[in-house]
Amino acid sequence: MTDALYLTSEEVAGLASPAEYVEAVREGYRQRGEGAAAHPRQKFFGDDPKGILNSYAAILPETGAMGGYTYSAGFGARDAWFLTPLFDAESGEPLAVIDGASMNPFKTGAAGAVAVDALARRDSKTLAVIGSGSQARGQLHTTATVREFEEVRVFSSTEENREAFADEFDALLDASVHAVESSEEAVSGADVVITATTASDPVFDGEVLDPGTHVTAMGQYTPGKTELDVRTIERSVYVPDLRERATIDAGSFLAAMDAGVVDEDHVHAELGEVVAGVEPGRTSDEEITVFDSGGTGIETVAGGYLLYEKAVEEGLGTSIQVAPASEALTGRLPER
């Protein structure tokens, strides 16, 4: 038998700071850029009742961990559950099982922040946020650690939500955070744009993007969902989290391919390749860059292992025993 930790959502909530998530996830993407294994999410659909089971995984050898997410939604429950199993990348032994919902906005936000740091202009001062939910919150918490923004403009379709979001962050950040009445008002003249929505149609017109803008989009990991329009993809230096998923489930990129304005060669590089210095990122202040974040095991393992290490230091978690196959995989019926 070997011992592993079970960590509850309450135990890991607030255990790491946004900046710590960003550093852990940056290191994870560097390893990916140098060859660490990761693959796009797999989706399994149930019809009766309707639901979806998702999974994705990665091995981060230098971090010393491997694992990923398995999560379900639907199936009549009107909710979702996120579990993160972590294993030792050298021995293969289980380290932890994390109730992973509370870390989700921060580890996903950290991937967006790593992309902003790698691709946005160094002098970026104005940020537009489209969306006002938990994912937008995670993106802003983390992105604010990599640039010194002076102004943050927030738009979402419900006025009450965008106003509350703006008030929340205006009290937290040094920047002036305020709600605006349209996505065009948010995006026009912005140095960095973050889209974190559940929209199936484009949330702004790509023609309004100024040269030099960076866009992080994280709500378009299903074919047919096009949070960014064709024009934005066409104008961009396009960087996905994983090259493979650009032609599998990156809705906006697939729409641009269908429109005939880009092909597979339009994928500039994976984020990890840019972070590792294997491929260049932005090469001029005039380029429009796009990071297409669909969710990977890279940020999940990096964020999960960060929480695991902190939990061990603080004595958190419940020890659980896991039997190795050498003991349990016998094919014999035990005596009762």
C-alpha cells in the first residue's frame, strides 16, 4: 500500500496566490515547449440523460508530477464535478486526489497570464475583459500580476453583473476598473483583450482591434463556438495552448479555416514553444497576437502540484491508501 492525499475544495481554496499559480504554470509550459507530453481534452457524450465526461492529462517531468482533470457535467444533475489525480512522474506512485473546482479559474487564468506575459507588448496599460463570471475573475486576478495596467474595462451582457465585477476589482487592483456598455467600447484602443464567456457567436468585431493588441480567448473549445470572429483570427499571430487542438475543437480557428482565410500553417506556435524560446512570440509592436486557451493538463498538473506541495507543508488533507497492482491485481476472489 502507498499513502496519497485527498484534498477538499475548501482546503485548496486560497492556498496559492495568483502570482504563484502563474509561476507554476509558466514552468509547466516551458517544459511542454521542450517536449513534455500533453494532449487535448477528450470528450465523451451521454444522450439519455444528456451529459459530458471530459478528461485531459500531461506529464511535467521537471516538476515531478503527472495527471490531469477528469470532470463531468449534466447527466441530470445540473452541476459539474472536477477531480484531479496526481502521480509522481518518476515512480508513478499516486500523490493526491484533489477536488479541483476551486482551483479551476486560477490555473486556467494562469495560462492566460503566461500568454499575456509572453505575447503582449511590454508597455500594455489598458485591459478589456469580456465576461464577468468565475473564469473572467480568474483571468483578471492572474493577468494583473504580469502587467501594470492603469485601466480595466469590463463588459458582459448583464449590466448588473458587469457593474458588480468592476466594483469588486476596482477595490482590489491599483488600476481603475470600470464597466462599459458595449464590447466595442471595451476593446477599442485596448492593449490586451480577454474573452471569458460562454458565447457561441463572436463577442466583438475583429476590425476594431488596434495594431499591437494581444487577445486571450478561453471560451471556444467546442467546434461551432466562435467567441472570436474570423477577422480576428485572420489578422493574428495565432498561438494555441496545444497545436493539435487548433483543428480539433478550437471553434474560432475552425471557422476561419472554413471561411478559407487561414489554413493549418496559420498556427504560429504553441504557447510552450514561445515560453521555452523554441519559437518567437511577438516580433513587432504592430502585430495582433491571439492566445487560444482550450484547457490542458499542463496548467492542471502545474497548479495541482503547487497545491499538493503547499498542503503537505501545512499538514492539510486526508491520507488515503492505494494498493499497487503487484498486490491487488490478482484475478482471485478474496475470501469473505
